[in-house]
Amino acid sequence: MRSEPSRSSFVFALPSGPLPRTVEMFVYTLKRLAVAVPTFFAVLLITFTLTVVSPFDPVEMMMTQFEGTLDTLAKEEVIEKIRDQYGLNDTYWVQFTRWIGRLLQGDLGISINGQRNVLRMIVKTFPISFQLGLAGAVVTTILGIPLGCIAALKQNTWIDYTIVGGTLGFRTVPVFVLAPLLLVLFVLVLDIMRVPRGWDGLFQTKVILPVFILALGPLPVVVRQTRAAVLEVFSMDYVRTAKMKGLEMWRIIIRHILRNALIPVVTTLGFVAEGLIVGSIFLDSIFAIPGFGGVAEAGFRGFDYPVIMGVTMVSAVMIILTNLIVDLVYPFLDPRIKIE
């Protein structure tokens, strides 16, 4: 007589040993997203708190443009009507929960200045700034990594000092100062271009100068980080062995040095992306580019809190996603890196 199988025979045993690399990456991504979500809402909470407790009133700032056209009583009535319309007279938590509720429905509200849909403003302008920022990051990488390698290979020579010192000079000059100086140089002194204004697409000559200026800000960081990383890798035993075997220097750099040296540089590129968001605010104003930076500048200048919250949300998402991508790129550059 055949006996019934015991319940224990139906228990599936989990595989022992380390998880496959793809599973590790998936679990790690979930962990990072689990951390990113509360971070995202914390940023929104802090920003919203600062706008509420600030002594600046966006409605009163907007009404200054009607100074002299309304008497005091009529002006106060209009201000109270607008404040009620935007719910600014409600308590702090009522305002915040209402904004979060609308956010979850894809509604970022209406700007106080101009009565425009904030989401539509961002959707219209963000792609322009994203293209400029991405182009700036590409130019920074293309220029910064080779210059850093050259500076490392020519350590303590005039070439090294020129590259490091020259690029560091761009770091000390703010974008809003550097941009007018380069405009004067290229337009008035050298007379090799017209004043670039407006936006007709990324692949236009008028975009060259804004992208170049955007790339110059983080360039010294990439150069110095690449130089330090190459010098560190250059002293490794396997590089010395390759040199003793008579391999050409460019082969040593490509096969042995660059891949390992790029690991710390990738971290730097994550911070570069954050800097490009700030830099675009000044460039949009200087070159009359209808980008995301112009929306941010107008929102903060008029203390338009629906716009400020929308700009903060998009910026926070971009920074969080950039840092996540940087962390996920590590294992591909060096599979020996342990994912935790």
C-alpha cells in the first residue's frame, strides 16, 4: 500500500549561495527606490514649509503691478479673493495634503502670476533644458576625461599645470559672469558669431555657445577627478606589467587605465547633472531660451509657490534618478564591485 507523501516533500528549497547578478541588481534597485521615495517627499515637505513660513506673500507681490490703479480697500478685497481662490488662508496641513492629493492626480495647480497651468509650463519647457543639459554633460565628458588623462600622463609638467590651472579658472567664475564675458569675446572682439538668442532646436549654431558655457562649469571637477583616478591606477602592478611587456601607451590607457579610472569619474558626473540644472536658470535668461530655467527663475522671483513646488519636484526627480543611474553603472564598469 502506497503511503501519502508528507507535506514536507512539497516545500521548495531556496537556492543556497550568492544570488545571480541580475537578481542582485534588481533587489538593489528596489532598495534604492525605497529610499528615494521618502527622500522625494521629504524634499517636497521642506520646500512647501519654507514657502508657507516665508514672510513674502506672492499675492501681494503680484498686486504691486497694479499700484496706483486700485484704492487700498479694493486692493485688500482683491488680495483676499485671490488668497481664498488658491486656499492660502487654509492651515498648513490642509494646504500641503491638498497639494499632494493634486500631485497624485497629475495636477500641479495654476500659477499665481499669469494664471497658467504649471504642468503645461513644465512639459513645454523641460525638454529644452533637458537637451541643453544632456549636451552640456556630453561636452564636459568629452573634454574632461581626455584632458584629465593628459594631465596625469604629464604630471608635474607645464602641460599638467596649464590644464589643471586653466580649467580651474572656469570654476571660480560664475555662469552669470562667464556668459557675458564670452559673449563679448566671440561677438564683439572676435566677431565670429551673432548674439545667440532663442531656441530653434538642439542642432543649431546658436546653441553652441550656451552648451559650451554650460559645460565649462563642471569641467574642472571632471578633469581633476580623472587626473587623480588615472594617477592612482597608473601605479598598479598590472599597469607596470603591461608597460614592461612593451605595450603602446594608448593601448595601456584604453585597456587597463580608463575603465578603472572611470569609476570615480562616474560619481562626479552625477554631481555635474545637478549643477547643470542650476546653470540652465542663468543661461535661459541670458540667451532668451524658453527653457525650464526661465520657469524656475520667474517662480522664485515672484515667489509663486505652485511654480516653485513644480520646479522642485522635477529637479528632485532628476537628481534622484541621476544618482540611481550612477550607482547602477558601477557594476558594469567593474563587475568585481559588490552590490549591497
